[in-house]
Amino acid sequence: MMTKEEMPDCPVATTVALIGSKWKLLIIRNLQVRPWRFNELRKDLEGISQKVLTDSLRSLEDDGIITRTVYPEVPPRVEYALSELGESMRPIIDSMEAWGISYKKSMANT
């Protein structure tokens, strides 16, 4: 988790520092739909390694963007979900989706 002093002066750079990796954005995209378990995310995010997924989830949790819930079952069940702060990023991800759709349509017409 970045301290206030470590955060870039530019607000866009701060956002990129928090969620700018390809995998973090795709994790957030998935968690917008519902809570996910680790192995579900790993299977859905084709190409992500277990280490990168683990590191990304820990980083997002440390930054308060997602929550990790451990259910006291045997075997233990762990689910990841967007926190309130993570939910506040929904317009960003939705805008990225809309832009991507528009871009793909414009490229299909060329």
C-alpha cells in the first residue's frame, strides 16, 4: 500500500499506480459481476500465473480496492469481492469497456 507521500502528484498517475496493470484491471472487471474464488479467477484470466494473481490480489487488498473473505469451512473457502472503494471504480471500467467497443467498431469499418 502506498503512503500518501509515495503517491504521485498527478491524480491520473495515482490511479495508474493502483490499478494500471493489465491483470489488476481484468480482476476488477471480473469482480464487478460477483465475488470470485482464486481458482475461478485463475481459470478465467487466461495466461495469468499463480504468482501474478496472488501478488495482484494482495496488492488490491492492501490498497483497499478488494476484500478477501475466508469462510470457516473444511476445506477453507476464500472469496474476493470489490470493496466500497473498488465499487467506486465501476465508472472507470465501464468507460473503458465502452471505449473498447467503440474502437473495435471503428476498426471494423476501415
